[in-house]
Amino acid sequence: MSTSHDTLGCGHTLEELSLYLDTGDFPDPGHLDSCPECRNGLDSLRRLSTAGSELFSSDLADAGSGSDDWMKNILANLKLELRPGRTIPLRSEDPLDRLTETEGSVLALVRSVTDSTPGAVAGKVRLEGDVTVPGEAITVNLDLAVVFGHPLLGSATALRRDLGEALARHTELNIAAIDITITDVIDAPREES
């Protein structure tokens, strides 16, 4: 949600600055050259992004190589999903309130529900459709890795149901479909005798 503490003295928000760094779009590009608050905000966001990239690179290096490609893919997708993404409007009883949630928070919700499913690990998660338009039909696309020995069809059906319930409870999105693609089967850890 947008709150007053993310609005700079000049009236622009950290969300606008973050979107500018991601896309190059800004409502008043000339303002960025003349506003010290916005320049400081951009510098801080760049430093934060650099620090996050360094941590990500370290985690990726720790993930290993060879058969750990699925883990590298998950970490690479997490890097993209940690960005706030698009702003999703929420209804409010007060017309002066501007309530929103970020696409990144919805992706994190999908990942959390998926990762709590026994034998399943979320891969790439995407929201297809224009989440910025209330009522627009949205499709959730989820790549899934499953642990060998877990029933694939039963896991996907239960996960689709759990995701639908969580998204209905925590968002106002019009979820038209939840498409799950099983992209990898992971060997279960073997107990040494």
C-alpha cells in the first residue's frame, strides 16, 4: 500500500523512482535533473540494487553447478520477482485513499503457497494480463519442480485450489486461470545407511 512516508517532499514517490530505474519512464523527466531529493532517492535505490545483486550473485555461486541448474533458474527468477513490479489498485471506501499492492507481493504470495506444498518448489511465476486495470482477467503462470515420488497430478490440482483460495483472500485480482507447468523432477535426498 502507498503511505505518506514513501512520498518525497517534491511530491514524487519512491515507487515512481524505482519504476524509472526499471523502465526509464517518469512523469516529469526534467524534474529528476533539478530535484536533490529525487537524485538522492535514485542514488539510494541504485546502491540498494547493487547490494541486492551482490547478495544474489553470492547465493547463485553457492547454489553449485551441474545438476543444480534448476536452483540457478529459481534464484534468477527470484531476482526478477523481488522488484515491486506493476502497481495493482485496491478498492477503498474513502475516495481520498489510494490503496495499492505490488505485483511483487502477489508473486511472493504465489511462491509462498507453492513452497508450502509438500514435494513442490516454485520456479518462474508470472501474472499475465493487465493487473493495473481492476477486473481485468489475469492468468497465473507457474513453473513447478516436484520431488521424485510425489504424485504430479494430485499435487498440481491441490496447489491450484490452494493458490485460488489465497489469491481470492489476499488480492482483488480477477483470476481467470492458474496454469501450472511441471518443468523439473528433483531427486529426493537419499538416506545413508
